[in-house]
Amino acid sequence: MPRNEGVRYHTISEVSELLGVEPHVIRYWEKEFPQLKPRRIAGRRFYGSKEIELLRRIKHLLYEKGYTISGARKVLSGDDSGEAPCREILAEVRRELEELYRSLS
């Protein structure tokens, strides 16, 4: 496993287990998100902490926030045109309204 000044690299299997997604999903995300570039040595992928953090963010945007691949790509490239803050504000307002409704019931 490659080492670089104490940085630990993980195989795709380890990252897959860590994130709770299948390896083929990670390979697909590599094709869709140009920022995601794991190190390759002898044809094997190795992910450092930056790549793992990016994968966590991609998973969060797709699975928890409900973004499409295209939408997540825009958010990660910084070209979300204010869409992400609006969604987050709406989600927060919705949560507050649901809590208020439950407390009144």
C-alpha cells in the first residue's frame, strides 16, 4: 500500500465498507465526478483522506439531500447558483413546521 508522509491510503474495498456503498458505485462516481482522482498503482485504486471526504460528501448529496448526479456535480464544482442554500433553508423550515404540528397535536 502506498505511503506518503504518514498519509494512509485505502483500497476500494476498504472505502466501500467504510461508506456502506458497493465498489461499483464508487467506480461509477469516479467517472461522473472529475474531482475524484484516486491514486493508481499497478492498476489498483488507493484513496487518501481527501478522496474519502469527497466520497462522503458525494454520498451525502445523493443519498441524504436527494440531489441528482448532475446537481451534485454542480454543487461540488461550486456552480450551484444558490440552489443548495435554498434547499437547506426549505428543509429546515419544513422540519420546524413538522415539529410545531406535532407539538400542537
